[in-house]
Amino acid sequence: MTGPAPAPDAAPAPAPAPSADALTGTAPPPVRGLRRFGRPPRVMGVDVARGVAVIGMIGAHVGVTEAFRWGDVSTWTDLVHGRSSLLFALVAGISIALLTGGRTLPAREDLPRLRLLLVGRGAVVFALGVALELLGTGIAVILTLYGVLFVAVVPFLRWRRRHLLITAALLALVGPFALTVLGYLAVDAYGPGIDLVLFGSYPVTVWLALLLTGLAIGRSDLLSRRTAVRLLVVGVALCAVGYGVAGLTGRSAASSSGSSSSSYEEGVTVPGGDLDLTDWTCWSSPDYVDCYPDSADVSGSGSSESTVSSTPTGTEAGLVEQLVVLGEILPDSGIVDAVVDASPHSGGSAEIVGSGGFAMAIVGGALLLSRPLRWVLLPVASLGSMPLSAYAAHVVVIAVTLGVAGTAEDDTLWVVLSLSLLVASTLWVQFVGRGPLERLAAAGARAMAGDPRRPTPRAEPPREAPRPDAP
């Protein structure tokens, strides 16, 4: 039985737009996977930015670069130093936002489960970082700090974007100064905890600032062209401010990739040049000066050592004397550098602003280009969709090819390793899916939350709450 025929003047209903499934339904599995990858609810631009960060970190570890000069394009590879890891941190904050609701703040009743998911993921990432450190490559493995940051970000999950950005700005501008003063006051303090989060290669003032900024970005509409343009423009402006301040004060953003060997020297210049160091031996490096009494065992075995950049402390001087010495060396100390230094891994405010802006511009550019250049950028996005696996693989390859704390003679390993990971990750994503270590991290998160199933946080429609897999 058929229904009534439509009226002669009735316009036919418009055909619905074909879905991604409809476009790929008749294609063979590999082609179907290629066509579906990076489409909502994933945000391909975020994967592209993360892939760029991975390639940059490979270059920072095995690349041979010259000091950056604007007029010499061949030196531009020097930009990978310091900036790649900051880009990784910014994108990590975006990923955490997407995992916890996207533009919508997570509901209060969902917070306990989401917190446990992040703690579980952080525990797995931390353990992976420790395992990679045991390989003895000499690389400052960033995953151990990432494990800590997954826990540190838990209190901020329901914060609004404005509050996140204000806190990030305070950390960037005030944090390095406060951390440097703390280092002078706690001159004899040491331990694995403070070395990990305060005075090591990755100070928390830098990384938490970038993570919170990424969290705020992830609470935006990442599929909007306006958001991408804003990130690009603001990022370029922050680059100009951070590196401009460093240039005006003579603290350039030169690479720290050069030789950093240290030696014992007599008569080195130390903060507070009027101090009497006649009976002291000083150890100088490009970044710091440590002085020891001549009677001390400078090898670190046996007797205790006083690591100072001013005068004896501990039992020989009380807190009042230490504060007096701090006031004497303040004009020549590293406190000024804590604000205006933009060199890689300096942890200065200028570096956070300049390199953080650089990372923001990369994210904005990736979001803009991921649509028109989808097929060109697909290998980079594939690499960025499995960053844990790619990062671990590159550290293992470096350990095998270069040995303990070995260095590359040229950029061959950087090129070969990057291309190999691009091909391998593209094939893996299309034929297998999620990366192996990403699966392990997700399993750890579910185990911590007591949920044997894949976590499915409450989300909006794809445009409102894209949720790519986080590292």
C-alpha cells in the first residue's frame, strides 16, 4: 500500500549530507581508516601539533644545530631546543581538557572518577619515564615530570578559562623569581623530589604554567577557525614580547645545545665578586658556579660539601647571615636572569612567555592547516596520536645506536628516526588503532578508577566536545 503522492508544487526534500561512515562504507579497510582518521570527535590539529613536538624533541636529543640567527635559514633547526618540550606540555593540557569534557566543565559528580583516571594515567606515565631513564641515554626524560603533572592538574579541572589563564600568567611571571630566591635560601637542600619538580631540568613553574594554558585552550571550541586564528595571533605576540625583552637585556634565546662541560677553576667570577674565596675552589659551568672549601672532598664521597654561590651556610652561618649574604649578591645573582632569560631550559619568565607563545602559534597554525592539508599532514597527525609510544621508541633507538650518553655526529639519525616513526605510526594507526603504550596508559587509568571499560566522560556533540586520545 502506498501513501498519497506529493503535491505537484511541493519541492523535494534536500538530501542529507553524507556522513563519514557513508563516504567510507564501501572502501577497503585501510582506505576507510585513512578517511576516518582525524575526523570529529578527534581534533586533527591537536594531533598534528603533538606530532611536531615529538619530531622536535627527537631533534633536540640527536640533532646537531648551530646557534639561531634570523638571517641564516640553516640555523632555524636550533628552535627545537627547549621549545619542543614546551609545545608537548601545552598540548598535554589541551588533551586533558578534551578528556574531561571539552568545552563543558565536568560535572561535580564526575570529578572523583575523572581524578582517579588522571592519577592512574599519571602513574603509568611516571613508571614509563623511570624505565626509559634506566637506559642511560643521558636524555632528560620528560615523562617522569608528566606523571607528576597529571596529578598536579587535578585541582584545576573545574576552573574556568579566565582563572586558568590568570594562574598561568602568575606562575610565568612570578614563579621563576620566587624559585630562584628559594634556591638561594635553601642552598644546602637536596633530594629527588625537589630536583624533579623545582630545581631540575623541568621546573614546575614552567611546566604547570604551560599545562594550565593548554587546559584553558582545550576548554575552547577547537573546531572553530576563529579560535585557531586567535591562538596564532596571540602566540606570535607573546613570542615578540618574550624574546624582545630577552634581546633588549642581552639575554638572547640562543641554544643551549653547545658544550656544557664543566671544570674546576681557580679565580672564576662568582656572584658577589667582593667575597673572599681565597680558600675555596670553584666549579664553573655555563649555567652556574659551585664553590667548595679547599678542605672539602669535592668528589662528593666521605665528607659533607657546602654547595654555595656565596658563602658557607648550615652550621657555619645562621639564617640571618644567609639573608645578609643574599642581599649582597642580589644585584649580580641569577635573580635578574630568572625574569629576562629566554634561553632554552633557563626557566626564565621571558622563556615561558616567548617559547610558550611559540607553542601557542604552532597549535593555532596546526588547527588552521589540518583541514586544507589533511592528507599531507596525516602522517604527522598519526605520529601525534601515539606520542607515548613514539617518544619511548625514539629513546630506545638512541640507546641502541648511540650507547650510554652518546651523541650524534650529524643530523642523519634525526632524519632517519623521524621518517621511520612517521611511516610506522601511520601504518599502526590505520591497521591497529591506538598505540601500544597509549593502551597501557588507558588501562592504568581504568584500573585506578575501578572501571574495566573504556572511560566515556559525559560530552557534548562532536563540535562542542572533541575528545582525542591523550598521551
